Amino acid sequence: MKNKQKKGFLYKAILFSTAIVFSYSLSNSVVIGNYTGISEFGSVAYAKSKEEKAAEKAAKAEAKAEKAAAKAAKAAAKAADKAAKAAAKAADKAAKEAAKAADKAAKEASKASDKAAKDAEKAQKEIAKTEQQNLKFTQKVDKNFDKAFEKYAQEISKAQSKYQKAAEKAVTAKNPNQKINKAEDKLSDRLSKADNKFEQDVTKVSKKLDKKESRSLVNSGWVKDEVYSKGFENHGQRVKTYVEIAKQLGQPAYVGALQANFGNIYETGIADLQNQIQSLNDQITLSNQTIQSNLTSITTLQADLAGLNTQLNGFNTELNAFTTQSNQISGQINDLNTQLENPDLTEEQTTAIQAEIETLSNELNDANNQIASTTDQVNSLSDQITTTETSITSLETEVVNLEADIPNLENQVVTSTNELNTTIDNVKPGVGVDTGWETVSLDVNQDGVIDNNDLL
């Protein structure tokens, strides 16, 4: 009850305070109105008047800003025009300097081109001069080589002619054998001297190959670049060694000299082609031998096959006979078993029939055993026949394949032989024709290399 009274009192106090504040505000508004001349109802009109003033002020500021902007635009246009004039002036100056630099560069390039042309002309003259010198050197050495070979050939021909005459006279002499032996000794001596002289001449010419300028011989065709000094300190040493090897093998000295200059059988590829041809011929020989062996084997196997078929026919006949016998015995046993079912049989008759059945059963077992044994033999023979027929077919197929392959191998032999002949001709065309010097092997120790190790 007391709480309700307190709440009522507070409520009344709040209403009273609010009334006082409201009345005070009204009194103050009258006071303010008397002082300023603006009542609370005239404040809105007063606010609108300030907005108009602010708008006028803003318009003036905008006009002032537009004026300033126009002034700035005018200044910017003036600066841009000034900058454009300066840029045009700079571009004109740069263009003049570029043209001047281009003209200078063109003059320098023309000057360099003229100098290069003169240098090239000078170098060409030097090359022509060197080639002329090399040509003279080459011609001289070439002539010396030809002279050495020609002299050697003349000495050989002269020695053989003298021997022929001496041999003809010896026939009518008192001691023909003694005369012939003496003529042969002289021939051997003359050939030896010719070889020695040729070796000296070739060695003398080859000594020039030790010099730097002798490289021009490669261009002359007297020395192949790929064999120049190959395997030796210098080319002269190579020629000397090859000549010595040829002589110790009983070959003419020129064989060594020519191979030293133009390549031995390994360097020219002649050895590879010879080996290739030999391998092909060996393969052809082996194929022919295999064909003959296969044909012999086929004949033998065909005979074996005929024998096996004969045996098989015999066993099949026996098998049929045993099978017929087995069937007959089985029929007899069946008949006897039927008789045993007769109730009128006496004990003696039954015993006799059973004894006969037992005898026939033993015979049936023997027949069946024969059938089994013969069947095994038939199967074994059939397997042998199949194996033999397969072997014959395989051998015949191999013969057909080999016979078809041999012509291909023969064609390869022809191709390789033609290549070998071309290689021989190209080793040094026109030198030592038909003497076979290109194919002589100087490889004494058969190690695939011709060097000092081949000297005995």
C-alpha cells in the first residue's frame, strides 16, 4: 500500500517538473523574440534568407573559379605552343644530325668496302700465285715419279730381253743347263739392281714429300690426303718402309711405292671388299653343300618313310586279324553262355561248356593282348612317319629357300666385284695397269696395319 502511494507521489512530481520547464521555455522564447525581433514562428523565414545569401556567395565563387580556369587554360595553351615550337626545333636539329651521321657512316662503309675489295683482290692474287707455285712443284714431282717408273720398266724389259736371248743361245750350247742357270743369275741380278735403282729414285723424290710444300702433291693425284704420312713420322719414311716390305715379300719395289702413296689394301677398302666377296662365295658354297646334303637326307628319309609305311600296313593287317579273332572268340563265349542257361543240361555238359568257356577266355585275353601290343606298334610307327614327313618337308623348304637365296648372293658377288674393280681403278687410274699392285697384301704379320712391324 505504501509502495503504491510512493509511486503516485513520484508521478505527480514528474508532471509538475515538466510543466515548469515548458513554461520557462515559453517565457524565454518571448524574451528572445523581444531582443532579436524574431519570434519562434519567424525563425524559418530567417533561415531561408541565409540560404539565399550563401547561394549568391557560391555563385560569385564559381564565377571567380571560371575566370581563374579560363586564365589557366590560356596559360596552358601558351605553354603548349611554346613546347611544340621547342619540340619541332629539337626534331629538326636531330634530323640534321642523323642525316649527317648517316652520310658519315655511308662514306666509312664505302671506304671499308673498297678496302675489303682490294684485300680480296690481293688475297686472290696470292692464292693464284701459290697455286701456280704448287702446280709447278707438282708437275716437277709428277714428272720425276713418271720418269722413275718409266726407267724401272725399261730396265725390267731390258733384263728380260737379255735373258730371253741368253736362254735361246743356251739351248744349242754344250752345257745348256749351266748357261741357263748363268742367264737366270744375271736376270736376277739385273732385276735386283733395277729394284734398287727404282727404290733410290722413288725415295729421292719422296724426300720432297717431307717438306711443307709437298702437301700440294695431294692435289696432283700422286698422294692421297688420307694416307699422307699415315702411321709414320713423314711420308718419305712411309714410302721407304713400304718398298722394303714389298721387296722382302718378293714383290717389285713399285708395289710398295704405289701403295705408300695411294693406300694399302686396308686404306683403300680393297681388303674389306675382298673379305666381303670371300664371305659371299663361302656362303654360296655352304648353301650348295647344304642343298646337296638335304637332298641326300631327303632321299634317305623317303626310303625310311616307305619302309615305315610298309611296316605300318603289316601291323594294321595283324591288328585287323587280331581284332577279328577277338570278335569271333567273344561270339563263341556268348553262345556258350547262352547254352549254360538251358535247364536241361546235365552236370557233365555244364562242366564241359564252362571248361570250353574258360579256354576261349584265355584265348580272348591273348588276342586282346596282341591287339594292345600291335596298337602300340602302330602308334609308334605313325609317330615315326609323322616325324619323318615333317623332317622331309623342313629339308625341302630349306632347299627351296637356299636355291632362291643363291642367285641373290651371286648378284651381291657381282655387285661387290664391280665395286672392287672400280675401287682398284680409282686407286690411281693409269698407274701400274694390270699388274695387280693395288691388291697385294703387305701385311706380313696380319695385324691389319702395315708399318715397321711388318719388316722381317
